[in-house]
Amino acid sequence: MLICSECGASLNGAFCANCGHPSDLERRAGDESEPIGAAQGAQVKAGVTDTLGRPDSVRLAVTLLYISLAVRVSTEPFAYLEGSRQGPVPGELKAALVIFGVLAFAFSWYLINRVSVGKNWARILCLVLTILGTAFSLASFQQQMEMAPLTTTLDLADLGLNVVALIFLFQQKSSDWYKQVGTRIRPGFN
């Protein structure tokens, strides 16, 4: 019987079905020279750079998404300064904007984390949110550029990072990894 070195659950292929840890153990009985899931492991390990078995394209996409999040956070003080030129913002609205900003940051961080561990729903949600955000941004781009050029330029940089990250997330190697990760998790919303 094959067991995971992390959680002790039985192994089925290149990953533990319980915790997702790559199976790096050797068979306990029978042929001691062949690693568990050797055929699958050889496919997974090509281009692998971390313990989750992520291909380089996913690793780079996740890095770009975190950089994009940092750009968005760093844009907020400029947006506030450029917005204050339009007139004072009521106190209640300021509080609501801060709360919304914190919740949006937390949700974005969670979504990127789920993308990084192989949750296909998170990858698709990133695509949908980027498409919707781009459509709404482009609709008012000219007006935004006139009113807040610095913030709009930073928003364009953020959009560029997201688009490049999504290109990496939907490459064939990435899609194959998401499919493989999806077959090793328990049913349900993870």
C-alpha cells in the first residue's frame, strides 16, 4: 500500500488525494527502484519549480497577479489625491470606500491564493473579472485620463499585468496542471 509522507493517506498517482502533496516516496513493496506514479511524475516534473508541482507558467502568472495587486494597492493614495481635486468626499463615503477597499484586497488575495494551488474555478473567475473590469474601464477611459492621468496610467499597468498573467494561466501546460490537480482533490468546493 502506498501512503503519503505528509498526511498518511493512501496515494493514487503523482499526488496525495487528501493533501495534494506530490508523491516522492518509493514503493514500499514490490519494485523498490520505481518511484510512485513514475510515468505521471515524469510528465508533471518537466518544468516544475516548486513543491506543488506547478509549471513555470503558473508560478509566473501568480507572481504577476500579486504584483498587480500591489500596483492596485499603491494606486489608492493617488486616486484619493486626484479625486480630492473634484471636491470634498463626505465622511460616510470615505469610510465605505475604505471598507470596500479592504474587502476587495482580501478577496483578491484569496483568489490569487486559490489560483496558485490549482483551483480551476479561481482561474476562470480571474478571467471573467478581468474581462468585466476591462470592459467597464475602457468605456470611460478618455474621461478617466483627463481627470486622473496618474491613476489611469497605473490602472493600465495593472490591466497589462493581469492580461499577461491570464495568458500564462491559460497556456497548455497550465491547463494540463489544473486538470491534473482537479483529479486529485476531494469532491466539493475547495
